[in-house]
Amino acid sequence: MNDDLNLWKSLGVLALVGVVIAIGKMLVSNEKFCWRLAVGRAIVSAGLAIAAGSILAFIPGVSMLAVVGLAAASAVLGEQFLERLIQAKASGS
């Protein structure tokens, strides 16, 4: 039971990191703000940050700080990559 609670706490922290990064990116961008875009980016960034937690399956015992750092990097870089990939596919390139 305690392991399940720790897992959910860790996932919550990783999702929060992703959401905060997405909000920060929206605040510094020159794009016109719309809720749909903000929520979509927050969801994608949170998902990517949580996916970074999968490193624990490959390297058990990694510190939480390392996992959060990887989550932050994947939330920033992964979201930009996915956005550009979708734009390229939508424009027919």
C-alpha cells in the first residue's frame, strides 16, 4: 500500500513538473493565448514528464532528483519535437 502511495506521489510530482514547464513556455512565447492550446500543451508536457519516470524500470534506485531533471528535459524537448512533427505532417511535408 505504501509503495502504491509513493508511486502516485512520484507520478504527481512528474506531472506537475510537466505542467509548470508548459505554462512557463506559454508565458514567454509570442503566440496568441488560447485555452485549448494551453491545456493541450500542459497535457502533452505532463505525459512526457511522466514517461521520463520509466527510467526507473531500466535503472532502479535512480534518485528522484535525477528523474525530475529527466522529466523536465523531456517535457521541454519532447513537446517541441512533437509539435514540429505534427505541423510538418499537417502541412503535407
